[in-house]
Amino acid sequence: MQQILDAIQSGASSDDIAALPIPESYRAVHVLAEEQEMWAGVPSREKDPRKSLHVGEVPTPELAPDEVYLAVMASSINFNTVWSSIFEPISTFGSLKRLARESEWARRHDLPYQVVGSDASGVVLRVGSAVRNWKPGDRVTVHCNYVDDQDASSHDDSMLGSNQRIWGYETNFGGLADMCVVKANQLMPKPAHLTWEEAAVNALCNSTSYRMLVSRNGAQMKQGDVVLIWGATGGIGAYAAQYVLNGGGIPVCVVSSPDKAEILHKMGVEHVIDRAAAGYQFWKDERTHDESEWRRLGKDIRDLCGEDPDIVFEHPGRSTFGASMYVTKKGGTVVTCAATSGFMMEFDNRYFWMRLKKLVGSHFANYKESWEANRLISKGMIHPVLSQTFALDQTGEAAYQVHHNMHEGKIGVLALAPEAGLGVTDQELRDKVGDKLHLFRR
Ligand code: NAP
């Protein structure tokens, strides 16, 4: 790996990088199939990613014709890394077995370990024989939509593909490693003004928020729309807030501390609700909603901006979903991509049908949406929300922090990059973007 790193850092040519030997094994963060039951009977909060995420050498898989080997300079923690590490809502080893049944190449994924991680920035080392648009030496970021391009169902919106998967979560050979294997159609150009770790944290969350708010497949936000954003300094929420500001909407952001509110004010968000200070109790007990609390939230939103939300950006799930469906404006849209606090949702349908609202389910993003979201980052119009950077060996601790909501924005993880701050090739744009790159830094 040192030879690869030296070549990258010395700016070696494409031919020189193509001539480098591919190591037979590499360092990777992985979960073990034999530990799938290790948390039986343990409450979710007590399941500790530091115990189930292992860092060690794994053998390098063979390269399929449509894939590339990538030297990973940096990666990031996504909530799906937390899900993988606590084996919730299901263990991901079942996904690997189902994938393995699809083809000879897919069979490689069914192993007693899974290398996790659904983001990466890095340098292409080798391309498979069918790869056309990329070559060794290319500096890239990776999006996690793992698509079967030989399946008709993938060819309208690839997120509708019947066997669509999330790389590094529902596949093996993910990005929290010194090297990874990705399909060529997951690659996007690395934004030149960003460091490796800044470039690594965007693709999953940024593309998800783009699809939810901007794309025709999501809520199709328009100028002037009031958008209620839960978790507005979290991974997806922090990009959502930027999209609303960028698109001429009016964000109403919900967070749980004054420090988080301050970050949003610095970003240019006027209306922020501190849910901890407000003390909303949307549930009286585990089974009974408190509608008066939905109304209180609605009143707080009206007091701030004078209107009900046209769009609610929903992902906390069971704890907030009833309130989200209630406060949305007549004819408005709730767009949801997750259910962190529980996936069995309940809401009062009378406020839904009588007020002609819409509910849109959304999941990651197709290649075009990811590319557009990456393009906005590359142009310095949307910014990475990196708050901290950990070493690969500390991935368990980083995932623990996300599991316990101890973080803001995104946590980056250095893989081959020997230190933070490397990889910038467009200093002029970086200077132009300026402080916006540091709003989330601790
Ligand atoms: P994150 O960085 O942990 O941020 C989530 C934020 O939501 C937290 O910072 C917290 O903010 C807020 N929150 C958490 N529990 C809440 C509750 N019970 N009530 C109200 N707010 C709550 O996670 P993320 O990366 O943004 O991801 C959020 C969810 O989306 C996860 O479940 C993740 O798996 C999912 N996701 C799905 C996709 C997809 O493609 N389907 C893509 C990305 C993420 P405050 O404490 O400040 O309010």
C-alpha cells in the first residue's frame, strides 16, 4: 500500500499507476457473520459498534469487467454503518447471500465477513476490461447505488431496479478500507477544491437529500416553499438545509441544541426550532399520540414564518411521523427516506386525505441525481458538512458517536490519506468558497 500511496502523492502518471502491483490483501473495516447474533436481547442503544466493527486484513477479490479497484484515500460514517454494526433492522449477511445467487461474479460477495462503508474518495488503480470512461490515476468520489444494468427494471429510474442495492451495506467490498471494488457506474469526479476527507463525506447523504427535495422523483421543491427539516444538522438534514436555501425556499430547521442552531444561523437559516428546549412529547405513551403536541409544533412553525410547511423532510420516523403528517400544509408533501426511531408509523388519516396531502417515499438516488448533486459540490454551490475526521482504526468509535447522536454533520474517516487536509487541486475555488467549508468543524 505504501507504494500506491507514494505514487498517488508524487502525482504519478496514469501508466505508472496502472503498472503498480495490486496487493493480495488490504486493511478493511468489517463485520463478521459469526457475530450476527452477538446482540440478541440487547436494547439498540446498548449495541456498541466499537465491539462489532473490526479492522484487519482481508483478501483482495478478483476484478469483474465492469469494476475498478480504487485506492481509498478517505471514507465516511453513514447511519447504515451503524445499522450494519448493530445488525438492525436485519443482518446484512442475508443480502450478500441473495446477491451471490445472481451471477458468477456476484458470488464473490458471499463471505464470512462484510467490508462496510458506502462512501469513498480516492484514486482509480485498475479498470476492468469493460470500463470505458475511467482510467488509472483518475481522482474520484463514489456513490453507493449498485445497479444491475442488464435488468430492464433499472432503465427508467435505476432506484426502481428490482435488484438495486446499496454498495457497502447490501454488498461486500465497501469503502471503509484502504482499497475497494466498485462498479464503474458508481464513479464521479472528485471536487477539486476539497480535501480527500471533505470529498468523501458527501455522496450518500448529499445525493439522498437532492433526490428528496430537488429531483422530480422527490418533493420537487419550488422557490418560496416552506420546508420543515428534521435533524437539520445531521447527515442528510445539513444538505437538505443547503438545498432549500439554494433553491429559494424557506427552511424551518429542527435540531436539539443551541450549538446546532448556531451552525444553521451561520449557514443563513433564519428559522430554527430547538426540539429539546421545546420539549415536544408527540406520544403520551408507547401507543398514544398527543395531538395537542402536533398542534403546538404547528403553531411554533407558524409563529416563526407565518405559514405551514409545503414540504416536510422526514426521517426520524415513528417519533415524529404523526406530527409531520399533521403540520404539512393543505396539498403539501411529506417526503421520507428513513425511520431512525422506529419504522411502524402511525398518523391520523383524516388530516391527510381531507387536506389532500402527498406522501413520497424516497431512497438514495440514481446515477444522474448523484452526478447532479456532486456537480453542485464541485461548483462550490453545496458544501461538505464535515465536522470531525477519524483514522480508519477508530471507525468503531466514529460509528458509536453517530449511533448516539453525539456528532454534527458528517464524520470523515482517513484511509490511505496519511493526514487530513490533502488532495486539494483547485485552491482558487477553495479560497472563493472560504468559511462555508468550515461551518461544521469542531
Ligand atoms: P444523523 O447524522 O444521525 O442525523 C439524524 C438527525 O436526526 C440527528 O442529528 C437528530 O438531530 C435527528 N433525530 C434523531 N432522532 C430523532 C427523533 N427521535 N426525533 C427528532 N429528530 C431526531 O443521520 P443521517 O445520516 O442524517 O440519517 C438519518 C436517517 O436517514 C437514518 O436512519 C439513515 O439510515 C437514513 N438515511 C436513509 C437514506 C436512504 O437512502 N434511504 C440515506 C441516508 C440516510 P437533532 O438531535 O439535532 O434533532
